[in-house]
Amino acid sequence: MRAVGSTLSRVDVVDKVAGVAQYPGDIDLPGQLWMKVVFAGIPHAQINTLNVDHARAAPGVVAVLTAADVPVNEYGLIIPDQPVLCGPGSTPTAAHVRWEADQIALVVAETKAQAEAAAQLIKVDYTPLPVITDPLAALAPDAPRIHANLPDNILHSYRIRRGHVESAFAQADVIVESKYRTHAQEHAYLQPEAGLAFVRDDGRIEVIIAGQWMHEDRQQIAHALGLPEEQIVVRYPAIGGAFGGREDMSLQIVLALAAWKTGRPIKTIWSREESIVGHHKRHPFIFKAKWGATKAGKVVAAQMDVISDAGGYMYTSNKVLGNALVACLGPYDIPNVHVDARTVLTNNCPSGAFRGFGGPQGHFAAEMQMTKLAAALGMDPV
């Protein structure tokens, strides 16, 4: 209670105002190597072979790591459905690329330029697979499976049933039917993904990075490396924006893997292009809405069909869908409700946390319906 009535200063404000705050990309260690993450560059394919021989022989290269180098080649904030590195020589599903920024190799070299040059020498033989970018097409019974071990492309679903919507619609004076789409949105934080990892004198692996789930980062790194959690240390220095965009993995596991395999400090900084391509976005949604109201302005029934585009993996799609499920009805007392909500796998960039976490999309649909009902009744929507 000592804080009550006191003026508290932000612990980071002086360093930020003075321009001396250290973000992950500002930190260096003696003897550090540079890592280049190689993206698949194709939205849906099977990797047949991955030839890294020329990259390993390139000037300055210390190591090239592939799927076979990952002890437990899986991760995921909700479920472990994503390979750390896609490619052969690992789990049965790891050679399946599901979006263009699936990571397939790590090139570690003495300099950033050497790592980037060597990455260009990697040769990949792909068998392209049908690409699904429309979540409605992904729902078709004959749609290609994004994950072959799943019965369809519906990743998660919810439903709400309350009252009797059909009877309520029959008694409504006005019915409004509409369809709404919201689209993916980039977080565009000022600091792109960057980090540094090294093996400490006590043998533990320390990862310095910007994130939002420190203990979850540690758990996922430890799981992928097959190590006890106490062997992993995660440290967040100054963070150049997040907005939900740093909840899921980007560089945490691969930095730790490279430092562990080489025994030297590993640093990387993504370009703005790599950042935009390589991390999740706000969920696109499709809402099919039917609402009914009386002449007095009372909403008596709401029927909603809700579809969100999860992209290639779960990330936090089930949680975001749950928020949108509630938000799409607004803060209104509606006695008769029928809602079906599904989050669907596609080959688009995975969708994840973004401020509002499904709320903005759902509220948009609800408030549009209220505005249209008010117009049909000649009433002020407020």
C-alpha cells in the first residue's frame, strides 16, 4: 500500500529519454557470430531434399542448421503444431511447408554479409502443393489439407445457442442481413525482430530478445531443445513495440539452437521485410449476420456465422475466435441468439494476437448491424 498516493516513475524512462536504452539489436558480445534465417519462400509444398553443402563451404560459415539438428522439432503457444525448421530428417510432418515464411535453415557465419551470401547457396527441391488463400475455400469438403493429420481445415470451433431465433425473426418488424470482412493487419512496431543468444559460464543458454511471454518463451525453447526449463534464461531488454505481435515465436528458439550447437554467441537482426513476412498478423474475419428488431428498437434475434483465417498454424487463433464470438453480439441483451464460429487453416501468414484480440473484428460487425437496424427503423443508432 506504500504506492497509494505516491508518484511512481517508470523504471525505463530515463534511459529512453536519454537515448541510451538498449534494445536487442543494440547488444553485442565478444566473438559473436551472425545468423541468417532462411524462409521457405513458397506457401505450400513438400520439401524433398535440402542441399546445404555449398553454403557450409562458403567463406566465413561456421554452421548451417536444418530440421535434423532440432532435438524436438515442434513448438506452438497453444498446441505444438509448427516445426522449428521445416525439412526432411526430422518428424514425419516437418517436411511440409504451410506458409512462405516457414523457416527451413539457419546459416551461421562470422559476419552478417557472409551469412546472407551463404544462404543464397542453399538448394531446395520442392513438390508444390495446392495453395489455399480463401478461408471459405478451405472449408470445402474436397479442399487440400493444410495439416495432413487433421480431418479437415477447421482448426477450432465454438457455438452459442439461446432461445429460438426462427420464432423471434418471425415476430421481428425489421430484419437486416449483411456480410462483413475484416482483413489482416501488420503490427509495424518500430523495432524489427532481433536478438542475441549465448551459452553462459554455468552452462545455461541465455536468450536476449523482445517478447511478451517470458516464461512461455523459456518453456518453448526448452521443449524444442530437449532441455530442462532451468537450463534456459530469457531476458527482455528494452522492447520497441509489440501490440501482441511478439506473443508467438520468431527468433527465440533458433537463436538458442544456434548458440547451443556452435558454443558461441549468436546475433541476428531481421530487416523490415523479414519482419513483415515472418511474424503473424491480426486475424482476417468473415461475418454473415442476420439480426431482427421490433419497431420499438429492441433487438430480438441475432444469427451470426463467423469465420476467421488462422493461416497455417494455431498460434492463438482459438482464443481470438472466442473473443470475437462474444464481441460479435455487442454489449446488448438479445434474447434469441444463434452463433457458429470457426477458425480455419489456410496457407496465408499465421494470425495471432493483436490489440483487441478479436474484439475489434467482432464489435465492428455488431455495431454495423445496429446502425443498419436503426436506419431501417428511422431511429438514431445511439
